[in-house]
Amino acid sequence: MRRVMVMDVFTHPIAQKYLNRSGVSHAISVAEYAVQLAIKHDVNPDLAAKAGLLHDIGHYEWYTNGKWDYEQYVKNDIHAIKGAERAHKLLIRLGEDRQYAKEIALAILLHTDSYLPENSIKKSSLQQIIRLADEMDEEPFGKHHYRKINREDAMKKIAKLDQEVERLIREYRKTV
Ligand SMILES: [Fe+2]
């Protein structure tokens, strides 16, 4: 089966719509960190790249009188739940392996526990990696969501990620 490329995911109109909302630059950085962490922790880098890229696509904006309302956001946020569902739908549509799509969706669901009553879930390595990669790119007051990247640089970074994943996956396949 042909691997669904990170580029296929990135350029899909649904991904573009939501990534532009939550920050393309942040999404790409988290995907890059996730791949580096995947190497260290023996996790499938393809899943790490995709989960990293898509981890925030469930974000939506909370506005009060036309202004971004951080308090409302913190109180009512369920972006991990929405993101997991959106990512899963998109990946299945692109022909992703169903088990992979499930693992990616679960990593997105659990990349934050801000909406969970308590932090009591035992997480898989992939789930821990996405959470860690997200934290590595975080800036105070959610500034990482507003960092800009131009289209050309974004496409270059995504193509590089695919190359890296291709290379790593050959190594990874030897170990599992
Ligand atoms: Fe994030």
C-alpha cells in the first residue's frame, strides 16, 4: 500500500482551512519535533509527523464582541476532541491505513488533558510524543498559533518531512 504522504495531508483543502486557523507554522514545527522524538522513542515517524501536523485542527475561535476571548476558550475548549475527529475523517478520506488513522486520532485526542477531569490516562509513546512536541513549540499566551510562515517555506518544510519520514520508515520497518 502506498504511504499517504504528509504533503497529501497538508495540501488537502480541509487541512488547509483548519491549519490556517490554528497556525501553519506551529503545526509544522510540532510535526518536526514529533519526528525527532519518534526516532528517539522508536515510534513510527510517519504517524508522529501526521499527528503532529494535525494535532490542533480542532481549534476554533472564541470571540466576545469581536475580540479573541482567552478565558472563554480555556473554559469551553474541546479542540482535542474535534481535532481527533476531523483528522480521522480526513485521513480515511485520503486512504490512510485504518489502524494508523485510529492511532493518529487518539494521539490528537490525548495531546492535551485540559478538558479531562484528571490526568489519569496511561498514554502510549506516540501520544506522549505529540504532547511533548506541542509543549516544545508553545509560546506564552498562545502566540505560537499566530506565528506566520509563507506558503513556499511551508511546502518546503513539508516536503522535507516526507523525505525524512521515508528514510526513517525504512529503518523503522527493520525493527518491527
Ligand atoms: Fe498545539
